[in-house]
Amino acid sequence: MRVVGLTDDGGDSASTVFVHPLAHGADPTVVAHDAGWAVVRPLSADRGPDGEIVLTLRVRALDGEPRPPDPGRGRDAGLQLPPDAELEVRQRVAAYAVVLSDRGLLATEYSDRTAVPGRWGMPGGGIDADEQPADAVLREVGEETDQSVVLDDLVSVQTSHWVGRSPRGTLEDFQAVRLVYRATCPEPREPRVLDVGGTTESARWVPLATWPQVPWTHNWEQLLGELLR
């Protein structure tokens, strides 16, 4: 993935002020800060002609802001690593949607193939080779919830970095990069998981008045608190 910073020129045009690769374990807001810029908001994520995903951010010059905190590298609970453990280093870019309808918020439950079974999040998943992020969102929402949605803006980019076991059982030094979009579902129906046996156990509509009562993962609880205010 490459990170591109765009700043307004005060007119109809914008200037590219930096282009940097997103190194394994790095966060886009830290990349921007180290280049001398603060992130205003994400603009887009598209797969370029060379096959690499390009994340474009609206930025402004730093005005004394401190460097964003580095969350560091976590570890699966109870994981014991032998001294000679060989870790597969993997950076996975995935796309998700915060979907609203007149039935509420569309939520998906993580299965026991994940490190957080029984917790809840948003529909989405990994982006296939040569697939555009926006297309991946629509595909994943359909596979995990059987809903057709209309995609809106890219609203957040989250990163997590940890050591743990993958669903395949291998030991990984893993970074998740999550591209989060807003979306609406014009014709909501009863959710059902079409991709049975994967990382999604179930799906449901959550009334907006009760969304804080759902046992979300920490990252999703934090982001929904910002987006649903």
C-alpha cells in the first residue's frame, strides 16, 4: 500500500505533498506526521495500474500537534512463543462498511475461526488480488449478510498489529489495515450468512438506540462511538 497526502491550494486544485509506502506495522496518520502533515480525513482508496492499493488522505501542515501514539505490537491472549519461532510477516488490507437502514445498524458476529469469537463488528473482509476496495466491500457485505447496499464515502482507516495464530494455524506477525466506508441499505431484509464456515458466525440488524449494548470488539466500539454520535 502507498499513502498519498493531498493539500488544498485554496482553489479548485490540490497538491500532492508526499507519497510514502506503508511499511509493515506503520499507521497512515504517523506516516503523514513524520512527513510534516496532519490528516484531515481519508479521501479514497484505489488499486493503481501497478496493482498496489493507493490510500489518498486530505492533509494540512502540522501546527504543533504531537506525533500520534504508536499502539505497538500486541499478542494473542495466552500465546507462548518458542525462542526459535518463525513468524509469517503479513500485512492484510481489508474493506468494511458501516451500513445503516430503517432497521438500524448491520452487524456481524465473529466465528471461532477468529481470535474474538462471539464479539461483533461490521461486515467486510480482505481485498482480493486485482480487486478494487469499493468492490470488495460490496462483495463481502453480500457474502456475510445477504444485503445489497449503496456505498458512500471512505470515513476511516484503522490499523492493528499483533502476533498470533491465523485461522490456518500458522504463527503470524500480522498487520490489519481496515478501510471503513459508510453505506446505506435501501431494502433491508433478514440477514443471513452465505459464506458459511468462514470468519462470520451470524449477522443481524441492531436498532440504533441499543447499539452500545452489543459486545463489539474494542476497535469497532471505539469507531462506532465516533461515527454514530
